[in-house]
Amino acid sequence: MDKLTHFNQQGRAKMVDVSEKAITARTATATVTVVMQPETLRRIKAGQIKKGDVLAVAQTAGIMAAKKTSELIPMCHLLPLDGVDIDFSDDDDTSLTIKATVKVTNRTGVEMEALTACQVAALTVYDMCKAMDRGMQITAGHLVEKKGGKSGHFTYGN
């Protein structure tokens, strides 16, 4: 078991000191799925939601969220992100999958930024479509892959 690093000598929370870590290229990819009624997904894809282009707004919200992760998660470091990319796919007629990939060259990784981007993009989809489908579910959010840094390469399920 790794030593817990988010506690100081008094056992109180602290932000981890990463000043001695090497600056390396780091990438994280996360995903989340929004399950909805078939008509909701059909209207999203057709651009027929009254509030506007759901995917464009969700993409922008996800990118903005990745950039503000340190303001939302207390122990996250403020990172100058090198890139954020968000993709949408629908595997059937009831689910929209959101995937965010975040890149940085720094001393700490961007897993939280990728996870936050996905969740806020999903919340934006919900917000824009809730008038027609209040039963949407935001599910299966998780880290898919992480590259770089001391702990190396992680792939979900391995």
C-alpha cells in the first residue's frame, strides 16, 4: 500500500508538494455515458433541441471544466493544460458516450481534469435536454487511460 501523501504531520489535508518531480508529458483519457430516451438522442443528433446545439455547448463546457478543475477539487494543482479534446459517440439509440483526453507537460497528471471534463459535459447534456427527458442517467464515468509520470501507464481493465 502506498503511503498517503495528502496529509501533513498533524494528520490534516494538504496539497502534495510536486516541486521535486520531473516535468514530463502526461495524458489522461476519461469517459462517461448519458443514457436517455431514444427520441432525446435522435433530437440531439438532428440539432432539434430548443436550447441549441447540445454537443457544441457540452464540448465547450467540458473544455472549460478541465481548465477549472483546481477550483473545484480542493487538492488538485493548477495546471497550464496543453490540450483538451472531447469526442461524442452513440453506440445505440439510448446512450451518448463522452470521452475527454487532456494533455499537459508538467510535474503532475491530468486524470482529474479528464474526469471533470466528462462529467461537466454530461451535466450540460442533461441541462439542455431535461425539459424533454428528466429521467436521463449519467453513468459509467471512469478513467480510461493515463500515460506519463512516475506511476507510468494505466489502462482501465488491466
